[in-house]
Amino acid sequence: MQIILQPVLFQLGERFTSTLVKVLSKEFNSSVSSASLITEIPVQLFDKQRNQWKSNEILQWLLDKRRPNRATTKILAICDFDAYSNHLNFVFGEAYLDGSISAIYLSRLRQEFYVLKADEYLFYQRIVKEAVHELGHAFGMNHCRNTSCVMHFSNSLSDTDIKESQFCNVCKGIIGNLHPWQQ
Ligand SMILES: [Zn+2]
Ligand SMILES: [Zn+2]
């Protein structure tokens, strides 16, 4: 499988991109590359009343725009804005389960969003965790009950901060069976 990082309205720095590439290629045993920045999104995908983007529609738009090969490719959009989905007030990310499109939304991963002092290290750690989590869904993984597993559901940032950026042993076994890459 190949993973493509798709920056949207935000360019991750080179150093952090290489960290992310390293983590993702190890966790998913896949090759990871970066697509060129998307600088514009159709305004219809924005909810003016809520002042948030519509995550469902962002995923659908990316799918239509990129048309990735489902058998070989997973796209992770890295979006520097806030989004919501269905009944959820906001989402840190969303993915089509066992599909080829996933996205993470960075606004709420920054300390500044909560009027706290900026912390770049924490911000990047959160991005890595959310990236592995959403790609996990794209690779067919469901949520895990283990609070330190990356597939644990994050209802709030403290859930994200508690968990690790890796799959627990149970999830490692599951993803290994879904995608038997040792052949
Ligand atoms: Zn999830
Ligand atoms: Zn797990």
C-alpha cells in the first residue's frame, strides 16, 4: 500500500514531514510520499453559520478530485482548519472505513485554540497520533478500548495526549491480519 500525505491550506515543515513519513511507513509498512499543497477549497464545503468546514463533504470532494486507486493507495489530507461531522460538534479527523480517503484537522490540536501558550512539540505529537488513528480507520481498523492505543477514540484532547502514537499489540495483530504484509 502507498500512503500519500495531502496538505490542504497548510504546508508541514520539511523536518516534521520526514518525522511523519518515518512513523507512518513503520506503523503501516507502506511507502509514504507527499503531494503538492492544495491552496483552494470550494466555498460550498464551508458552513457559515457554524464557521466550520463540513468534514463529510471534504472527504467526498477529495475522493472526486484525486480518484485514488482503492487497491493501492490511502490519502491522508492534513487540513489546517476546523471541521465537524454529522452529530459531532467537531472532529480531529475522519476517514472512510477501509476506504482510500482520510483527513485530519489541525485547528483544535494547537494549544492556542484554548488560549494556552503555543507548544510546537505537543502540536506535532498530536498530529502524528491523529494521522496514525485516521489512517488506521482507512486501513480498516475500528476503535480500541485500550486508552493508550492510538486507535482509542479521542473525545477530547486529553484522550489524544494520553494515548501513544502506536497500535497496541491487539491492534497490531488485527491490522497484520487485514493486511498480511509479511508475505
Ligand atoms: Zn476514530
Ligand atoms: Zn488497540
